[in-house]
Amino acid sequence: MTPTPSIAVHCQSVRRSFGSGDARIEVLRGVDFEARQGEMTFLVGPSGCGKTTLISIIAGLLDASAGDVALFGSKPASMSSRGQILFRRSHLGFVFQQYNLLPALTAAENAAVPLLAAGMKHREAVDRATAMLQRLGIGEKASVLPRLLSGGQQQRVALARALVHEPRLIICDEPTAALDHKSGESVMELLATAAVHPERAVVVVTHDNRVFHFAHRIAHMNDGVITHTTKH
Amino acid sequence: MNFVAFRMLIGDRAKYIGLIFAVAFSTFLLQNQISIFAGIMKNTGHRVIDITDAEVWVMDPQTRYFDENKALKDTDLTRVRGVPGVDYAVRLFKGNPVARTNTGRFATCVALGLDDATLTGAPRHMILGSWEALRRPHQIVIDKAGYLMLFPGEPLELGRELELNDQRVEIAGISDALPGFVSLPIIHARYSEALNFQGKQRLQLSFVLARAQAGLTPEALALRIQEATGLKARTTWQFAWDCVAYYLQNTGIPVNFGITIAVATLVGLVVTGQTFYLFTVENLKQFGALKAIGVTNLRLLGMILLQAVTVWFVGYGLGSALAATFFNITLNVIATRHITLLWQSAAGVGIFMLIVVLLASVAGLQRVLKLQPAEVFRS
């Protein structure tokens, strides 16, 4: 099956196991999954069903034991190690559950990290990151350290970091898990308005059913397979 | 990303100060103890080095160091003079009389009796007066430290009197003698007068000082003298090192300093190494996030090495500055006036500390390189 141009992520029969012999656990047991550009696709399911493993493989942070993963028609697994890193750096943005902001950097500097990693000059990178923070409504916090920000504000900084280099795919891992309902709703609204773009796909792993209404599609996962996909 | 590495390092002030303190403390302790040890050992050879006119020292074959010698026969001087290649040979008396001031203050001294005719071995660094005044009767030259020991708090002044073994002598000059292992006043006098500063013994010639003729090395002359006379002959530097070796072998100083230096090395290795290693390990989550975002392992290596070199540079600089300040202060204390921060110690400690932080960073780096970026998805 050849992915159509609008399909950003295409996973076919993806398997992943950990350990060997009697201790071998098969976490993914033949996953078929798609995420389209211009859409926010949710990956939902109970804890331990393999959601995090699947997005790690999609992001190129973990190798699949079997099966194919294509991102925008390219197969990162067939690239060299350095090629995979460069691909990830330019095409992917991440939002983590625990934000993973660098505590010593200001909000703007944190948001600028992908640009700095790509070799952009510090001043230019921070200016662009500050503009992104303004777009996300926390421009006034640009020079503030993460420990002085609320959880919601920190997640916005993480969102700015994920968006600043204009990636084609954004992967969010439980972006609302550490937030109260109001802050979570606010972050999801931002994600829906700022991240969703005709040229970009957003994959969100969550089990917070209060935010399901933001999804264009929801892939339901259980016991290492996608059981069904619903369109909203 | 160098900026990010630097900010990660200094961002947590407590950890950063802890790292810098560990490196600075180890640097200070190592430089300090090594330099003091080397300085004290160097002092043991100063009485020999201070006599710049001598190239070869001739002594009883059983003599092991300067302060322990058995007198030679007067005829030994003539025998040495008869060895081919000797430019000149003169006698030197060394005694330890007690010098007493008019006020009753007294101190055991090192009295050096110089050849009456040539005054070979006279102090060449004079602070006040002239060594040539020794040609006059009952005149001595005393070193500044000794003067201040006998006349504490008083200005340097010529013409003051001392009594040595009922002999009244006048201070005709104040020299800047190198300090010895023990802080004793150093008195220079003519040979014939110095003999009277101490109780009369049958043999009184402590050493014969000789110089080689042009074209002959001191080492070669020393060998010739040994073969021709059966006496022990050492060049100035050989004899100075003999003194150092004697104190190394026969005192507890090397063990004492050795333990301190070993502890300082261990502190440097364990505290500095472990602190830096833990610093890197505690930042694993941050490094994981950077790896996920697309920072290469090579770039992470550069970041960690930059952090290591920064810690070394600041910590070593601070520790060295502390050590230099310490020695600058002790330079003004008479007993420690010649104990300085040795460049060899500074350089050696610098290299050692750099190796320690680099090893610690490599150990931490192993964890960073092995870190799966997917770990960042685990809360």
C-alpha cells in the first residue's frame, strides 16, 4: 500500500517486542496506523497498551522489530543514524507529558532549542522563539525561568519549542496529563489553533477523554493493536 | 549549543558552586602540600647551595649530609690541593655555637669559618654592610633571619655585639642567606676566629671547598679527588641532593606529607570526579530531551566536555589563586620565606585535575550516549 500525499504517518504491521526468551514481551502486535496532514489524530487506550512505544517508533526514537513506518513518504528506518537525527530535527516537534524544559534556560531560550540545535545564531533563534511565545499568548514570560511558570505556561513553552522550527509532524505525549482541566483545555485549544496546519500532522497520545472533542480522528488502541479508528 | 551547555552548568548555582569548590579545594590542597614539601626538602640543601664559590665539597667518607660531619686532618687540605685539575682548594669550618646578646637572649647558630686569606664561601647577598669587613678582627656577618631572632622587633643595625664562647664579636654585615631545614642564625666569620666560637677539638677542618681548573667539570674533579685522596668528594648539587635524600630517608616528613598529598589526591579524584559525574547523570532527562529534539551525540559530547573544561578552568584558577595568595602571605614569614608555589606543582596539579574532570565527564557521557531518547516519553 503506497501512502497518499496527505498521509503524514503511515504504519503498517508494526511490531515491537522487548526482552528475549521467556521474558520476551510483545508490546506492539502488528499495528496499522495513519495520521493525516491538517488533522489532529488522537491515539487513545488504556495504560500499557503500547501507545508510547508506537509514538517512539513513529518519532524514530525506537526501532520497530518488524513492519514499516513512513513519514511523508520517507522511511526514516532506512536512513543512516545521522540522517534519522537530521530528519527528526527538521521535521518533528515534540510535546512531552513532563514538559522536559531545561530549567537553566528562559522560556524563550527553551523554545529556541530546536533552532540552536540546527545551528541558528543565538539572537536570531531567541527572537523567533519569542515571536512564537507571543503567538501562544505568553510573550511576556519570554525571559522567565520555567520554575517560575505554572504548569499550563510551561506546557505552552513546550508547545512553542515544538512549533518554532515549523515541523511537519508534532507528536504530543499526554500533553494534558500534568494539568488541571482548565489548563489542559487551554493547551489543547492552542494545539488545535496553532499546531494544526494543512501541511502538518499532529499526533496526540492521551487517555484524557475530556479533550477527545479536539480530535479529527481517534485511533483506539488495546493490547498492542489498533482496534478501530473513529472520525470526528 | 555551547550556550545551552554553559547555561545548564551555571543554571543550578548550588551544584555549580559545589563543583567549582571541589576542584578549587583539591587544587589548593595539592599545590599547597606539594610546594611546602618540596620547599622544606629544598631548604635542607640550602647551606650547601648558598656557598656559591665551591664547586666540589670534600669531606670524610662517612659524611651523609651537611649537618653531620667528622672533621678532616689539616693535611687533607694539602692532599686535595695536590690533585691535578684543582684550581684552588680552601678550608671551611662548620660549628654550632651558642650566640648570646647583651640582653641575655641566645640562640644556637650555624657558624661558618671561611678561609682567612680568600674568604671563599662568604655570603654574596648582603642586606647591610660588606662581607669584606670580615678581614677585620672580631667581625662577623649574620643573616637577617638570625638577626631578627636575636634582636626581635629591632631595626637592622651594624656594630651590635654578640658573645660566642666568651668571644665578643661585632656584627659587620647582615646577609640574605637562604633558609635551612631548621631556622638557626647563620654566622660567617674567618676560619681562625670561628674555631674559637666552639670548644677546642683536635681536628677542626669540616670541609675542603675546591674549584676545578678551566676545561674540567666539577663531576670529573670530584672523581679525581676521591680516587687520589680516599676522601668523599661531591659537587655542590650532588651534596645538596645528598642532604635532601638524607632527610627523605631519615625523617617522617615524606610520610607525613605523603599522606596529606594522597588524601588530597583522593579528595580530588573522588569528590571532584563524583560531583561532576553526578551532575551529568542528574541532567540525563535534559540530555534525553535534547537527543529526542535532534541534538547529535557528537554535539552532546562537545557540550559535556565544554562543561568539564569550564569547571576545570574556573576551579583550577580559583584554587591556584588561593595557593598563590597563601604563599604570598607566608613569604613574609621568616621561617617560610623561601617556600613558594612551584610552577612544576602548579602545572602537575593542573594536568591532574583536568584528567579527573575529563574522566568524570567521560563516565557521565557513557550514560548520556547509551540513553535511549525514547526515555523522555516515560514520566
